[in-house]
Amino acid sequence: MHPYVISLIGGLLIGISVFIMARGLGRVTGISGIAASALVARDSGWRWAFLLGLLLGGWAISSLLNLSATPVASGWSLPIAGLLVGFGTVLGSGCTSGHGVCGIGRLSVRSIVATVVFMAAGIATVALLRALQY
Amino acid sequence: MNSTKAIAMAFISGLIFAAGLALGGMMDPVKVRGFLDIFGIPAGRWDPSLAFVMGGALIVAFAAFRREWMRAKPWAGGVFEFPSAKQIDARLILGAVLFGMGWGIAGYCPGPAIASGLVGGSSILIFLAAMVVGMLIAKRVAK
């Protein structure tokens, strides 16, 4: 199968996960929101259950399909990137899943704006790092 | 919201989400960065995989959130609690800019980062620890 078709199937699976969370629990599947709230909010049993599924699922399917992942950041850039992602997603109330999939799926203008902005910031950052040969 | 039914559905949903990320290639930072590298289009090194993943996810998400197709209550009981915020403010934009920068540097957004927790070696653990710290700081300062 063409790699893009496999990517599309992967996307459909993510959509099914979003569907179950929306219809089953009445929640959006925003990973940053689920993770950040799990850390501080009470009654987070369902959040931890989702995160555990995500963690174990990632391990299981990676092992099953023998997937490889190559880190692109090392040294200090790793914790800096982690801080930016954690801080930015909480400040901006969402990430690729919350704004990019659920928010756009709900036709939220706020989420469309956020998605365009974080995509543009990501594109600019990669371009800058490339220019700096990093 | 924390009935056995809700917990089981959330867990299964997490498993399916991870399977989708893995199949979509999103657990590989090289592919994610390859997508953000749009200036690589003329050189033929752009990787559009992420667009297919998002497209596939959106097709189902549009259906998932169609109000007309929803029952009165979620399957696990309780009420629908979807975000209601509409404002486009400095907080939203600054947050998105900072997130996009981190995403571009490491090639990880929160979903793939957590899904890679047990398979990404020490580098992902450093990233995840920093991400948690970043989230907690933001929760503190941005109330």
C-alpha cells in the first residue's frame, strides 16, 4: 500500500478515537488538555485511562510493526522543546489534536487560527534550524 | 464520568489513537519535521504524511461533532462538555507560537510524545519531563 494511504488510515483511526471520546464521554480528544488536566484536576480517572491506553498502545504497535523513530533533537534542545510544547499548549489551550483535529472538526474559528499559527511557527522554526544547519 | 464504562472507553480510545499515530508515521520525529519543512518542496524532500493523517482524522471528526447526529447524552452518561471559548486573544496566539517552536525543534507534539514514552529511549523521557514541567508552569502563571 502507498505510504500516504497508510497515513490516511492512521488518520481515520485517530478520528475513530475522537469519535469514541466525543460520543462516549462527551469530551474533545485534546491530548495536551487531557495530560495537563490529569496532573491537576480531580476526577481524572478517565484521563489517566486514556493516557495509559496511548502509552501502551504506542509501545504495542511500535513493537508489532517494528517501527523506527529517529530523534531529531539532542542535548539542551530537547528539554527546551519539551518546555515550549508543555507551556505553549496549556497557554494556547490546545495542540495538534485539540485545536487541529477536534477544534477544526467543530468548525471553531479560534482553533483554526491556533492551528494556522502553530503550523506557521513550526514551519518557521524548521526553516530557521535548517538555515543554521542544525 | 469515571464509571467503569467511561474508563474502559477512554482506555480503548487511547489505544486506537496510538495505533493511528503509529500507522500515520507521526511517532517518527523525522517525518513530522519533514512535513514542517515546506521550503524543501522544490528540493523534493517535503513529506506530506502529516497532512494525510490530519485529513483522515478530520473526516471522522466532522461526523463525530455533528450536533444533529448526537444523542441527548454521552454513551457513558453525564453531559457533553466541549470547549466553549471563542476569543482569539494574545494568550491563544502566544501559546500557539511557543508550541509550534517546540514542535519544530523536536518533532514531537503531546500525543506522539506520550505514545512514544516506552519506545523512544532517554531522549523522549527528557522531552516528556520538560513538557510536564512546562504544563505545570503554565497552569500556575496563566490562571
